[in-house]
Amino acid sequence: MNKISILILFISLSGCFGKDPQKTGLEGKPLPTFNLFLADSMTYLNTSTIPSGKPIALLYFGPNCPYSRAQIEEIINHNQSLQDIQFYVFTISSFQEMKQFYHHYQLNKYPNIKVGVDYKTFFSSYFEIPGVPFMAIYGKDRRLNKAFIGQVSSKQIKSIANE
């Protein structure tokens, strides 16, 4: 019984550590086009309007998921070294839950982080995402470099974004 408890604990904590990239079959493909309803409650952002020239990280999160919270803390704690990467952080949860997450982490302070709701649940279907957090990192050319499930270190994000 003790071995089962340890195994369950290990599996639960595995979401906190950087992982090898997921094989999505979408590597090298351009940034997909979909809409986000942003935290300002007025703006709809279509990903086709995201300018090229800077790396892009799409972070699909769960507002109450401890691993998602750890990932956003990693990003904001190392934002100085990640400031050249445009982060689009979004959920399929309610606007209210997203807004609470947005305010809790004071994400309005970071000009390179946009937060919203994927209200048509496009992203999770496109990548066939099994859980959160899920991050897709695109290069300056708007093509997918790598995707991850679980927490990714700031050094790994920066390295992959600049590939």
C-alpha cells in the first residue's frame, strides 16, 4: 500500500517538472488562427493579427490547477529574461475564473503577457491536449518549435523560443 501511495505522489508531482517536448505532429506548422476574448472584456484577439518577428508562447491553463499556477509564477518571476517573448495565456474556464487568475497574478503589469478565454475551445482540440498546463512555443517565424505538457523552466522556454 505504501508503494502505491509513493507512486501516486510521484505521478501527481510530475506535472511540476520540465518535460521532454510532446510530439504533436504539428512541429514546423504555422501558428493556427483562432480567437481569444481578452481580460479587458472588450477585445477579441485573432491570432492571425499577432505580429511576426518575436517568439510566441501559447499557454493553455486551468485557473485552479496548481501546475498552471506554478507555470505562471515561473514566467512572471523570470519575466525580465523572457520579455522578448510574447505570451498568450488562456483557458476554456469561465471569464470570471480567468479574470480572478489575471488579478491574482497582476498580469496587467507585464506588457508581453496577454490573457484571455478560448471561448470556442479551439486550442485544446487542435493540439489534442490531455491536460494543463500546455505550452506551445513558436519561433519568430510563427512556426511551432515545440510543445509541452507540464511545467517548463524559463531557461527552456527562452532556449526553444530562440531556436
